[in-house]
Amino acid sequence: MAQVILKDVVKNYGDVYAVNHVSLTVEDGEFVALVGPSGCGKTTTLNLVAGLIPMSGGTVSIGDRDVTDLDPKDRDIAMVFQNYALYPQKSVYKNLAFPLQMRKLPKEEIDKRVQAAAKTLDIVHLLERKPRELSGGQQQRVALGRALVREPRAFLMDEPLSNLDAKLRVQMRSEIKRFHQDLNATIIYVTHDQLEAVTMSDKMAVMNGGFLQQYDSPANVFANPVNMFVASFVGSPAMSLVPLTAASKDGRVVLTGPEGWEMPLSDANGRKALSAKSSKVVLGGRHSTIKVHKSQVPGSVPGKVYTVEPTGDVTFAQVFVSGAVVNVSVAPTFQLRPDEPVFLEFDQDRMHLFDGETEMALR
Ligand code: ATP
């Protein structure tokens, strides 16, 4: 397996920059998820690594080779697509063997690799079947097998689970993760599903509008999002963001809501709030860090319950605070009613503050 390095990669179609000066290093054996909303440039980035489309600028190297000008077939990578692209008339065995026959490998070598891949993916008993005689999950495994037999230096996967139903997707998620661990494979995996990225990857590259927003481990992206986009994209329910005003008052920094309520900040948060370009500061909080009270406690902010969603283990609710929606969670025994007034206490050690003008995290 190999390291994959993108340096200052650009792809534009006229004025549309699908990929805008993206640089990132995927270490040997690492599982990296390219994640972001529709149109953010993740598939284009993957296709540039594969060599399926010409680059407008920058370089790609795989292992110690600059592959920028090489054809896809010479890059030593294997792709797995969402539609599997299996040959319907060929048996599973022949589907696996075909890419190796094209490369004119000896028959014994082909058989050895097909059997080994089939064993790894637990599809030995399916080798004589045709793709139409397989379930979605089995077809997905054959598609993985066809990539595996090529013994590539990196696997590129484009939404490989998106055609599967929800339950199978969760199952295949852990199978692909296992595949990665067992083979110590370098994998670049495109998904629009932040949960897939968080649960499967060693690192996630969060993209928006062609730009790489943040590239870090899921835990760090979750704990320290660099800006409001990343904060609201990663995590479910999303981090809530409340636009407020910061001001110094009696030697402390307070956040004020448009209705006039005040929330004093800790010294550390106060310093962050004052480092914003202007008095506009956005308060961010994840549901697990916000306490819901029925009456005012010091430092809490007033809100009004909008919706209540019991899920069994936990009840989620949406609360309006100064015109913004705040996601909270409470124990199922804690009764909440729509339109009920409540008070939210944000954990000072785990709250996030963003610059209201630049949308960047205040640190
Ligand atoms: P999705 O999840 O919807 O597949 P994506 O993040 O993979 O989205 P890309 O397919 O990489 O997004 O597209 C990025 C941007 O580039 C989009 O704005 C898209 O419209 C544009 N784009 C992609 N291919 C072309 C093309 N051949 N011509 C013009 N614009 C293109």
C-alpha cells in the first residue's frame, strides 16, 4: 500500500471551481473520508486522484511516484463505485478474474488471487453465481473483491454503500472497516454522509464549495471544528448556532440576546469572544452539553420549546433561542411540551464561539 499526496490540486470548469487548491496527505494504510454536501467537489477530487479527468493545476503522487500525467491504468489504484459496475453475464469468479486477465497474468496467479480475495470477503460459496443472483450486500462484496485482486497501492471508493438499504449499509460499513484493518489498506472514501465518515475513517477531509475546510481525525473535527460550516455539518443532531452580541460589563464579558438577556462568559471564553472582529459572536453548543431547566438558573438563557421527539432512550427537542433553533436532549422522564418556556445552560468548558463576521472558530 502507499501514501497518496495531493498538492494544490485545482479543477475548474470555466468559472466553476469544483476543486479549489486542495492539498492533503493520505498516509500509507490510512482510511480517509472525503465528506461534504452535494456539489462540494468530493467526487471530482477522487476522480482527479484516479486520473479519470484532467487536472487544471497541482500534482498527485501515489507512493513515491508523481502520477499527475499518468493514465488511470498506470496509477496502481482500484476504484469501487456505488453502482458496483459488475459484468451481468459473467460469474462472480469471472468478474474477479477479468481485470487480471486483461493484464495478462498467468492463469495460476489469477486463480490464487481470486481465491484469496473471495476468502477475505467471505464469498467463496458465491463464485459460480451471476451478479443478479446476489443480494445488494453480496454484490458490494464482489465489487470490493474485484478491486482487491488487483493488489492496488490504494483503494478509491465513491459512495460504495449508497445503493444499499439502511440496515445493510450499517452492516457493510463495519465490513469495509474490517477490510481496511485486515489489509492495512490505503483508502480514500467519498461520502455525503457525515456519520459514515465519522464512524469509518481515520481522518476526514470536510469539503465545501471546492475548498478543503478541515482535515483531521473525526474526534478532533467533532471537538474542534474550525468554522461554522464544519460545526454544523459534523454531528447529529447538528451543533446549534446562536448569533449574539459580546460586550464587556463590570469586568466580565457577556453575551447578549436581542431581547436583552445576558449570559456571563468564563474568563477563557470571554477572551475568545473579545478576539472577534466585531461584537458579533455566534454561540455553538452540542445537545449533549446543554442542560434544560424549567426555571432560570444563573447563566442560563431563555428559550421556548418548538418540537419534542422521544426516541426511547433519549428525548430530543428543538428550542427557539433568540430566533435560532437549539437542539437539546433530555431523559425520557423529563416532560417537555411544545411552546413551553425553558432555560438552557450551556457548558462553559464545552461551548464553541465563532466570529460572527468570518464564521471562524474563536480559539
Ligand atoms: P455529489 O455528492 O452531489 O456527487 P460532489 O461533492 O461529489 O457532489 P462534484 O461532483 O465533485 O461534487 O462536483 C463539484 C462541482 O463541480 C459541482 O458544482 C458540479 O456542478 C461541478 N461539476 C462537476 N463536473 C462538472 C462538469 N463536467 N462540468 C461542469 N461542472 C462540473
